[in-house]
Amino acid sequence: MIDRPTRWILGTAALLLVLTGLRIAQQNRPAEALWAVPGEAAKAVHSIDLSSDEASLALRRSGEGWSIEGSDARVDADRVALLLGDWVDGFAPDGAVGEARSEEELARFGLDSPHRMELVLRGATTRAVWLGKALPGGSHFVCAPQSSDVFRGRVPGASRLATDEAAWTDRRLLPFEPGDVTELTLRRGGETTRFVRSTQGQRRWAAADPAGFVGSPLAAEAMVRSLASFKPKAVLPADEAEAARAAGEVAGDLSVEAVAGARWTLRFGASGQGDGILTLDGDPRVLIAPAAMRAVFDKSQDDLRDRTVVAFERDGQTRIEVRRGPRRLVLEPSGDRGWKLADRSGGAVGATELSLAANSLRDLQAVALTQPPPDLGPAPLVISIQGASSTQLLRIDDRSPNGPFPAAVEGRDGGFIVRAGVVQRLRSLLED
């Protein structure tokens, strides 16, 4: 028979086991049943508030962009987009870890007011999270504002959260997007090359100077994108900038001018190994730019010459015929990027090979330009590209197994050397 003290001890132990079991069950419940923050489309969010004991920062949607409340600084739209993209699917913590009903208890988790980071996203609804101490693996202690329940979990975009204005400031040198640029002028030594934006189909740029020069729209677009995204590596201290000016290192023979509402002119200093010097007209600073930035613009007119062999916009009326002698096949679009056989005489080929071959022609660039037009032999590979309003006829001499592969386009001066991979794909379409 069990005496009374023993029964009391066993009863107390049983009660403790039950309470412990309930606590474990509570902590192991799916986090979504305890607390979850629903997602929201990035475009619906109009306000982001970040605050800590040291500082606070408020981002407000302004038209298509964002602004920092109380500041004229340009906002890094890419950083904001990444944060909002992280939150599209919302947030549910991994599990509960305990309760904190006072500042002292919150301090155990780094969730007390001097140490927590507060994030508030406002859109159709308001979403708010407090972040505490970081845990291994990228998780944090977290809780909802004014709640005593503490959880652990990986908060979306936690690494991007900062109340420092500089972290959200757009560090790009020039305040425009690629699509804002309407004119681009490159001056290199004694050469001046000017491009103007075109509205003619996919050929977005056309050379305006010098007369008769046919410039590459792809090269112009690459230069514009480099300008719009350029972030200087550093700014030279005033004494070093003055010394560079005195030594003639700032005045080089390469400059690029973009018209995007206003006119913006960058001037590259004397070339050398590694990083170089760059100045912007109207800006007194001397900037440091990586060598790769100079390489984008340090091109002769021959480098900037258009090497487009054929180009077309893919639509429902596009037809591509590939033929040699009696063998031919006709391709037509299928789906978003695919192609299918509309007609065939000889040869057998799979859908993947068809699409690779046809898509390689969409904006075909030559390895080199040739003068005079090449002799293409008695039986060249013939590709006819028919669009809604015109037809392009490309002939390729593919007698050599591995190239080079001379080519010519009907109605165009001179000839081209075409990449071996493109020719081999086209040639395989007609093989048995």
C-alpha cells in the first residue's frame, strides 16, 4: 500500500509530465496555426517602415518609384523590389519558443525595444514583424507587435533590413533608365560616332554620324545600359583629385554623351592598367571607375559597325525555309518560343533541334564582315525568312566541315562570316 507522501509525490510528478507534454505540443504545433503573416503582391505595397532603437526609415511609393520620407535621396528601386519579392509568399515561423510578457523577458530573445528591428509593410492590409537575436542558419527570434508569443523563423528579406538611409540610396551616377536615353555620342580620339533611338521594329538604335556609317544597335544598347547602371567604385579625396588634374590624368581622349531629357557627359581619364579616372560634366568630383567600364566605350567605329546578318520579329506570319537543291523544309512558330514543321522534303529532325536552329537566326550576328562579296559556290545553303512585309534571303557556303562559313544576304553590300554553331544547326536540318 502506498502511503500519503508517496501518493503526493507521484501525483505531482504526473502533473508535471502532463504540463510538460502540453508545452511541447504547443511548441510543436504547426507555426501557421499559431501565427502567420500573409503575402501580398509587390505592386500592392505602398509603404515600408523600418525602425530600431537607433534610427527609423520610411519608404513611400511615389508613382513608379520610391522615395525616402524626409529626404531627397534617390531610392535604390532594385533593393526595394528584392525585399518586396521576398514577401510575396508571406511568412510563417518554424515554431514557438516561449512567452515574453515584459521588457526583461523580451530581452532574452533580443526583442526588447533597444535591440529589436521592427518591420511594417502596408498595402491592402498591414503586416508587421519584430526581429530579435539572430540564430544559426539565418533565422531570428520573432514575434508580432504587442504579442507575448515568441517564435523562431527565417524572416523574408532579413538581410536587406537596415535603417541607414545610405543602404537604400541609389548609388548610380546618372539619374535615368536605359529607355529614357534618346541619343548617344561617343568621342574617341579623332572619331565621333552618334546613335539616335529608332522606333523601327526591334532595331532600337540607328547611327546618325558619320554619314553612311551603319552602327550596331546591340552595341548602342549595351553602352546605354552600362551608363544607366554605372556605380562609381569610389571618389578621389580632394588632394588626390587635385594632383590627378595637375598631372593631366583627368583629361583623356574618350568621352560619352547621353541625352535623356538633360545632356550628360562622362569623360574618361588617361588609360592605364586597372581602375581608371572618370569625371562627369557639372560634377566637381573625380571618380574611380573599373577598367571594365572604360572597355564598354573604348571602341573604334570598326568595333561599333553593325554585324547583323539577319533579324526578324517572331509572329504568327513568320516562315523560315531552309533548302539546298531538292531538299527543303519550312518552319513556322509554335508556342512562345518553339517552332514546328509546316512542310518538309527530305531529312528528319526533332522539335528541339528545329527550335534551336530557328531561334539562332532571330538576331544573327556575324563573326566578321567581308569585302568584296564572297563566292558561295554552286550549292550554298539557302535560308529564306518571310515576315509580314518583307523577305530576307541568306546564302551560306558550308562546303568546309568546320568553317569559316562565308555568307551573303540578297540586297546587302559585302559579305559576312557566320558562326560555325549556327551553320551546323541549319545544316543538320537537311541531313538524313
